[in-house]
Amino acid sequence: MFGRLLTQLLDAQAGWARPFGDAVHDALHGLFHRLPPVRDFLNGRWLGHPLHALLTDVPIGVLTLVILLDAVGQSVAADVALTFGVLTLLAAALAGLADYSDTDGRARMRATVHGTLMTVALVLYVLSLALRAAGGERAVSITVSIVAYFVLAAGAYVGGDVVYLLGNMVDRHAWRPAGAKWATLEVGDLPEDQPVKAKFGLQNLVLVRHGERIQALHEQCAHAGGPLSQGTLIDGCLECPWHGSRFRLADGRAVRGPSVYDQPAYEVRTTEAGGYEARRIP
């Protein structure tokens, strides 16, 4: 019941969050797509895991410690922890902005609310830090940091929805069985060096023929589910038409983000009847 009310409250923010989010997204998309190595680093492609999700745990833990240190009168330790917490919030925000630049639809709206709450929390923490440095009434700076913590918690809740409810930056193939058996492919003509969609049981693959060799990946992009059969062949890779992730045809390896996950790859063989079979490469 409570969760449903919170969902309704979040959805009610669409009036301001959608236009604001679209404007911010467009600016960030243009920026990060001009800097692919920076985007890939901030997405976490080198890590094989979203970097933002990893970094967010650090400031939440540190800023929880700030409250405890203030409560027991360890003012110097609390101030040092708060400084570190602000720095890690900035690092997490930078990685989050890279993810946001390739986020669409309802997830973008929720991510806009999440980012706005986190920005408010960051401003309040900086204000608390400034008050502490100024040497004024410590109770005021502590109160500001506690208010900031509640805003931070609200932002973290919304961020959890973006991932766990809406599946942003979640591997689209996480629950797909590996399988090792050959199964029939339903496909028509295979023109050379052109992505072609093929039926593979209840799933779809994308096939690319180079002479007698046929390479295959799962048709749904691991990043956000884009149709790779509508993608572009570039240097032995297939580029997703939605956000530009590139996967190596030979083994499905993600060679450019925003995907941090590899794509399921398949080997293909011809049958005696002249058709095709495929099985997933382990």
C-alpha cells in the first residue's frame, strides 16, 4: 500500500521531470557521445559492471557515519568524513550522468527525480560543511546534514526504482538460459554483410554472413533491448541503433558502451536439408 502511494507520488512528478529531463539528457548525450572513452569509463565497461551503482554505496555509508560521529561528539572525525562523503557524492554523480545520457522513457523521468534529489542533498551537505568550517553554532550544521541525509535516502529510494523496477543498466540477458543444444533457425535469405533477424525458438537472433561464414548474436541489445538487426556493421562489430553500443560478432564482447555487458553469441551451421541451426557459445 505504502509502495503504491510512493509510486503514484513519483509518477505525479512527470509534469516537470519529463521536459526538464529531456533537456538535460539531450545536452549530456551530445557531450558524452563526443567523448566515447570517457563515457565507457564512467559507464563501467572496463569493470563489466555499472560504475555508478558501485560508487553510490560509498557516500551513503560515509554519510551515515557522519551522523554517528556527530552523535558521539567526534566533531573532527565527522567533518573529515563529511568532506570525503561530498567528494564521493560528486564521483557517483559523474558516473550517474554518463548512464543518464543513454536513459529513455519512464526510467529517464524517474532518474530525473533521483538526480534532482541527490543534487539537493549535495547542496545541503556542502552548506553543512561550510557552516562547520565557519565555526558557527555546530547544532545548525548538524541539523542541515541530517536533513540532507533524509533527502539522500529519498533519492536512493528513487534510484533503486530506476534499477529494480524499470531495469535501467540491467543486463537484458541475465535470466536467459545458456543452453548447449543445436536448434533450428527460421530465416530467409542471408545477403552478405547485412544484419538479418532470425527466429530461434521463442527468441530472435541477428545473423551476419561473410562468404560461407555466418556469425550470430542475440537480437536484443544487452543494454536497453535495442534491435541489433537494425544495427550497423563496423569493424567486425555490430552497433546498436538505439544508443551505439558495439558488440564483436565473433564472441559478443562489448567493445564500446553504454553497455557494460557482453552479448550472447551463437555458432551457426547448415543442415543436410539446407537450413540452419544454432547454439549458444559458452
